[in-house]
Amino acid sequence: MLLFVLVLSACGNAQTEQVATTETNTEAATSEPAAAEETASGTVTYESETGPVEIPANPTRIVALTNAPNVLSLDVTPIGVDQWTGENPLFTDKLKDVAVVSEEQPETVAALAPDLIIAGSHMKNLDQLSKIAPTVAYTWGKLNYLDQQVEIGKLLGKEAEAQAWADDFTKRAADAGEKIKAKYGDDVTVSVIEIDGKSAFVMGDSWARGTEIVYQAMGLSMPEKVKEAVSTDGYYSLSLEVLPEYLGDFVLVSHRLDASNEIIGSEVWNQIPAVKEGHVIEFESRASSYSDPTTLENLLGIFEKGFLEDSN
């Protein structure tokens, strides 16, 4: 289960998401640059990675099988989302009346009568989905986390809003990174791990869980041993016995905060230098498995506090 979440959630990566009224969307369409030329029928041609797709100029019934957090971060609430977004505590209030659906059961999507479907290029039944409503598929990793948000903005007629956020976030995160390096040194190292029961994984620089923030936006360093380990798959599975070898000066830990595990608090864990120094920052795994603005803003706040306020 965890491995599936790791792969899916980075669509991140990475990562990485209210039904909007016609009035709201019309206002957005008139106040921001159009992503494509609008036709007399009220549709636009969106240039997707697989070719042009004719979509509503102002979609109001969106099913987001991927990238739902990106959509939600633009103040648009889909009528249907995937399971992982549905379980994300950051979006509980916005998703109170939103259905959880799956690409593996196209009938659940069809029942919602969507006017736009957002999917992953790896998903099954894309042909069936495209018969239900215009379907735009994205490939995980083809765009970085900032460009992916801007691309969702284009799709929804909110490109300028998405770009403004990306520019502002980049600056604020870089400023935080400079403050961290000023406090701990330019060579301070950070490891990002996820723990689930007996399992531990160390993450690369674009695997959600805040990796894009600390490594890309903040410019903090990854331990060399981690760089080597994650070079193939983007993450690496670790046993408890070797875990300390992969941990830097700071350890950022994604795990279920309401569940126990056999690693944190173990004898091996308690002997780790970063643990002894109080340089461990823990956060909720269900709220960190995407790389959308809402998730990133939440994690940036946690990291700034953990690095700059709570640490010695």
C-alpha cells in the first residue's frame, strides 16, 4: 500500500489539487489571459501533452482523478476526486460534499455527469473516460511542481493567478532557505523520510513530502549517500539498521501522526545525532503527499518553524 501511495502521490510530484459557479469562472476568464481561443459554442481548445482537446471555457463540473489539490488551490472545487485527495486532512472542509471516484470504475465518474475530467496518462480506461467528458491527461514528472500548477491554471482559465503564486512562493521559500543556511551553515544537510509501521523510505528532491521545498526552493543539501540511493527511482527503502547512515543534520519525517510505528522511539532511532540534537521535524503524511500550493504552503510554515524557531 505504501509503495502505491509513494508512486501515485508524487503525481507530485511531486507529487505535487467548491464547485465553481458560472459567475466566478466567467469573471476569471475575462480578467486573465485565455489559455486558448474560445469558440462560439463556449469551448476552448486546450493544447494537452497528447494533442488538442476541446474543453468548456468555464468548466463547472470537474472530476479530478489526479491533480485535485492543484485545482482546489485555485479555489475551484471538483465534483469528484481520487481516494488520496479525499483522505487528505488539508481539504476536508472543501470536500465535504464531493464524491470519491476511481478511473478503474468509469461508471462512478459518468454518474456525476462531468464537463471536464483530469486524469493521469498512466491510468486505465482513458478512452472510456474521454467518451464521458473531455479528458486531459498529465504525465507525472513531465512538468516540475511549479509548472504543473501553472498548467492547471491554464486549463481552468487561471494562469495568471497560478503564475503569481509560483513566483511568490519561490521567493519566500528561497528567503527561508537563506535564513536556515545563515543559522546552521551553508553545508547543513537534510534528509526527508517517510515512515509507515516497520517501513522507512528516504526521498529524492522531487517526491512530494516537502522535498521540492527543501532541496529545490530552499537550496538545502541532501547527504551524498541519499543522492546515490535515490538516483534511480527517486526514493529508496531502508531497514532500521541502516537508517542512521542516510540521515543528515536535520531529518524531516512524514508519517501518520495518529498511529504508532516501530521506528520512532526505538533504540536505534534515539541514538541518531539529529534526534539527540532535536533536529527532527515531523508532519502528517496524509497532508504531504502532493506538491500543490495548499500542501506546499502548509509544509513551508512547518519547516520555517522547525528550522528557525524550534531548533537549537
